[in-house]
Amino acid sequence: MRSLLLLAVSATMLAQSPKYGAGRAPTEDEIRQWNISVSPDGKGLPEGSGTAAIGKEIYSNRCARCHGEKGEGRDSVPLAGGQGSLKNPKPIKTVGSFWPYATTIFDYVSRTMPFEKPGTLTANQVYAVTAYVLFLSGIVQEDAVMDARSLPKVRMPNRGGFVADPRPDTGGKKKGVR
Amino acid sequence: MNEDHHRGRRQWLGLTAAWAAALAACKRAATVEDTGPRMLGTPVSAYGERSSFETAKRALPDTRYPETASSRTPLQESCGMLTPSSLHFERHHAGVPKIDPAAHRLLIHGLVDRPTTFTMEELRRLPSSSHIYFLECAGNSSSEWGPKTGATATQSHGLASCSEWTGVPLSLLLSESGVQKQAKWLVVEGADVCKMQRSLPIEKAMQDALVAWGQSGEALRPEQGYPLRLVVPGWEGNINVKWLRRIQAVEEPYMVRDETSHYTDLMPDGTARMFTFVMEAKSLITYPSGGHKLKPGFCEIQGLAWSGRGRIARVEVSADGGRTWRDAALGEPRIEKAFTRFRLPSNWDGGEVELQSRATDDTGYVQPSKEALVAVRGVNSQYHYNGIKAWKVAADGSVSNA
């Protein structure tokens, strides 16, 4: 006779063997299709390549309407300029002045851009646009080839500009401390 | 404490005067005409609507790109500790996707022994739990850094809401997938068209993160991530990834756009703080607040307080611009990382007043003044403003931002 076995409420969630047997194993292909994230050391970067010289035209057609021909940021955030401005009363945060990793440009452009049609650029196009955005800030030469090997090696000007969270940095525990 | 100071403010905060005023108001309302309906009302309905007399709504931005924008909760029109799901603030980066729950999948892969794909049905069969947590955008109150502060509670603090969330603990899913020891971070990603992603430390994931499908008694709203979202209690809204579709266990953070270019806090020395996750203790007087018009007499001062580090232990209210403070009553249940409503009876005598509230959480952290924040962080860090908010009551009863 079949029955329902009541189990004890337990806190053994951290056991390393599957306890509930839920879900199924995905195929390697499924994981590959879904896994689009790119790490700073280049994990996840696809095959393909591009240069700023090639990227200029793609950028002009697909990006410049919002970001400006020179990355000055017409309707959207600026991509170039602002280097050395981070201590100023009005800092200008751009890819060139602020972003610590070049791989982030590839990852972000490939998943979110162009704004109205995200994910429609090919890997070659994204490498080329990435190269052009770096070129606009004077970080790479116009003919430098960006690919899975070269892009993680690009040194961004503000690479050393980030610090860990030191909070709480206010709100001392003594009553009345403001 | 500070009895002399308090005596001087008795006209504002004195209970005796307050009760006298309240009693007088009751007497005036003694004659009531029966204006009730004389016909049958509407029949039962399948899904309820609020009264047609109610008008509270989210504040929408003036932008050419409303798909990457935020709408704000009208906090000054809320009561209790929960935000109606229909008024929960929004922040989207590429609009609200329409996702069929039957087709939705969650993939866990990377540094795990058993990469696993879950359907919604499979997730719902797992042991679940429900928790009340606030959710606050890291950019909430960014208006307050500058000289022109938010004119209403919606404008200054409306990127915060509080809901009951139901789902399966993320720790359980990681355990089912056999997460490996060298996995220190998770890349968590949404199914919106821009595939919004963040890196989440595994320690927090194992501690209290929830993979949620329920919000305040029903399924998540589409704009809150239907059918599945991450809830990371007490941490900035952006990492509570909506439309959750993929979790990748990795060794190091992936330095994605929303943890480098955005959601980092620029300091006066030109460095920027990174991975500033926790939302620190904060409070706001919601009544009276900007846009309200006070009448002389009894006034119950009300507001909301919350802390990403724990429970609200104390809220003090000042009616003299921060010179003296009086403890407000804290609403129950007082839940960690949830809104706590505070209340303080008072009596307004028609004079000009500056009202402030100051929260303390159970770690002992006291909500700082704007000056204390700016002294450490300058005015360009954009995110994580939690300074004391002041409202001015003018002699005519109008309330505005100080």
C-alpha cells in the first residue's frame, strides 16, 4: 500500500549530495548557449576579432546616435573623455576615465547594445566596436586587433582606482554622534 | 535625558496638549448624517481592485528611455510596513519582459559537481520559506547629496519598498548542484533582453539569499521579476536580479558593468568604492512630509525606518532641527531587514518647525547627518545616501524639504 512519509523539519541544507532530486542535467550545448558572461581574464570571450578601423563604421551606424560620433555622449552616457577628472568637483566617468577592465566593454556591448536591439551584434562586430571605444579614449591604436587573447591584456587607465567597501564609515555607535 | 530641552518643546511634542486636541476634535464630529448607500453594491469579483476614491500611484520619470528608468513608491501614502505590490518601486534596464512560467528555466552551472536546470514547477516543489524584507535601490535618495533635495518623500526616498517574499533558499539550490569549495562568487543573470547580471559573494548566497516566486501573497509582479527573482536581504536593489535565469559559480567576481562603471561610489580622492552592497540604517518621516499641509492641533508623526544590517532598535524624532530628540514608538513586528513604522504623538501650535528622524539599528549604528556623510564621502558618490532627512513646517502648515 502506498503512503505519504512525513519527514522531520531539518536544517541539513548544506549537505553536498542532492537531497531532493529536483531539476535535470543540461547538455554541454545548452550551457554554452546560455553562458555569455565574460570574466576579466577573458573566460567566456568567443572566437572572432576586430579593430577600431573596422569598428568605426559599425559604431557610426549603431552607436553614435546616442553616444555621439566621438563618444561624447549625446543622448546617453559619454564613452570617452574625462581622464584625470575623477577628483574634480564635476567628475566625468567614462569608459576611458573610469572603467577598470576592457573585458567589461565586450560583455556589456554584446548583451545590452544597441539599446533597442540588444544582442544583435556578431562577435566580430562587438570586438570591433570595443576596439573603437578603446581607440576613442586613446587606449589602443586604430589597427590593434582585439580578440579573446588581446582584450584581457588591455590596461585600462583607472584599473587601480577601486577600493574595498570600508563602511561603516559614519554612524559611530555612541549615542548622539552625528 | 535632556529634560530641560524637552520642556521647551512641550507645545510640539507634549502629550497632554495632544490628547486635549484629539478630544476636542472628537466632540466636533458628534453629529453625523446617515449618507450610506441605499442600493445594492457591486457583486463579488474574481480579482479585487482598490477603491475608485484611492489615487496613490508610482511617480514616473520624465525620460525618453522609460525602459531603462525607475518609478517611485509613494511612501507618504503608505500605511503599516508593507508596500502593495502594485506600488513597489521599479528599476529596469531594458523594460519588463513577458515570460511564460512554463517555459522559464533556471540554470546553475560553473564550479558545481552537477550542473542543473530547474523548471518553475521543480523549484516550487522544493522546501520554501517566506520572509519580509525591504528592497532599496542603491541610488535611492541620490537627490539628497546636492543642495536641491527631494521635495516629497516619493522624490527623496521612493526607491524603497517592503514585501513578503516566498521562495527556495539559494543555499539549497547550490547544495543540490554540489557547489565546489573553490567557488567564491556567483554570476547571477536575468532573462530580460539585456541579460542584467551581477557578481554575488557565495558567503551571502549561502547565508540568506532567496530564489523567490512569491510576493506578498501572490506571484511576483512582472515588473518585480515574474516568474523568478533573486532576493538578497539588506543589499542594494540591483543585485536582487529579476527574471532570474542563470547562476554561474566562479572563483572571482566578473567585474560586470553594474559593479564597475555603475554601483561603485566615487570618493573625493578620485578612488571609487567597489562592492558596496549593504544598505545602511535609514529613516524618513512620511507624515508630515513634503507636500502635506498641517492643521494646528494633534498630529501623529509617522515614518519608516530600515537597516540592511539588522533590526531597527530605535528611532528618534527632533522638532528643533536636530538639537533635541525624543524616542518614537516602533511598530511590531520589528523584523530584521524590513521596514519598521515609527509613530510619535505630537501637537502642532502653528510655529515654524524643522522635523527630523534618526534611526539606530541593533548593531548600534546611528543614521548619520548629511554633513557627516559629505565630510567622509564628498558629494559625488551618488549611491548609498542614508543621511537624516529634514522637513520644514511653515507657519501656514505647509511642509517642504529643508
